[in-house]
Amino acid sequence: IAGITQAPTSQILAAGRRMTLRCTQDMRHNAMYWYRQDLGLGLRLIHYSNTAGTTGKGEVPDGYSVSRANTDDFPLTLASAVPSQTSVYFCASSLDWNTGELFFGEGSRLTVL
Amino acid sequence: EDQVTQSPEALRLQEGESSSLNCSYTVSGLRGLFWYRQDPGKGPEFLFTLYSAGEEKEKERLKATLTKKESFLHITAPKPEDSATYLCAVEETSGSRLTFGEGTQLTVNP
């Protein structure tokens, strides 16, 4: 089934640990995104990639890094997790960077203790 | 800075009771306004794109409309399966990324 696959579905992590959230899409979309969703704050963009090999910072990039080595994969890394990074993380993709029609994954729920 | 405000935060309807959700926005120039549906524990699902004032889009019991300052999502004769959180997002003409509102949580009781 075409779409976006995120892993893990949920994770509990000790503060200070490194964590990578994985995201893979099979729709051959050029653009990919990472959002976090928090109660009362809505969806906020962390990082994005317009095309393979390029990345950009979103609204809340601090403490996160991404890479886009190929079209399909867009991992999000927390180098040293902090409790404020407890959230639900959504990966999304779109055919191109200038369309607001995004396809979202099912989310990764991360708890940092 | 782009701002998107959705109201109400939560809405409870009886099956068949029509209503509207509101999305007010402030942008220097609107490139597009987007509506999404999000079910609990799932990622948002795209519903509509609106580009200019006066435009309308329909899908089953949902109709989205757009003015220069706000968008409405009209729900006609809703069913329990329409229960979800509805999100709107705007994109500015400068090409900046989507700015999402916090959503309206809709519950339709049978």
C-alpha cells in the first residue's frame, strides 16, 4: 500500500539519549517534512526537504537534525533528548514543495523522561 | 507572522444537525488554504484546497468556502463517522511553509 511509514510507533526515552525517528515514503514525492503536534500548539514544522540532497529549517528546529540522502527516506534525529521534546511526531510528504496537499504518516509518540 | 485561528475548539452535534466550523487567518498574501481531517491516533488526511475568495469545494457532507479573511467548513446532516478533528492551514504567497490552526474537535452523536 502506497504511503508513508514511520517507526517506531511509540518510544520512551531517557533524557540525554540519542534517538532517530525513521520515515519512508513510496510515492516518489519530492518534498518531505517533519512536524510535531502538541496539545494547545497544533502542528509545528521542525525541518523540511524540498528534494533529495537538500534540507531546511522549519519553525522549531533546535535540538533536531535531518538528512535526505535519497527520495524515499527522511530520518529525524534527536542528538540528546530533553523532556520538552515529548510529543507526537508526524512525517509528511508532498509531490512538490509548493503544494499544501500533504500526505502524513501515522505518527511516532515519543516520551522523554 | 502568519496566524490561523480555528473556532470553536470543540463542537458536539446530534446526527443530522448541520453546522459550520470557522478558520480565520492573517497573512500578507494568501497562496492557498487547506482543510485536513485527523482521526484519533492518526495523521491528518487532506480534504480540500481553496485558492481565492468565493471558491467552494464539496466532498460528501462537507463543503468548504473561502473569503478574504476566513474559511468555513460546512457539515450538512453529519453522521457519527464524521467525528474527527478538522484542521485548517494556510500557505503564504512568499512560499513559506504551511501554518496550521489548532483544530476543531467535532463529535457527532447518534
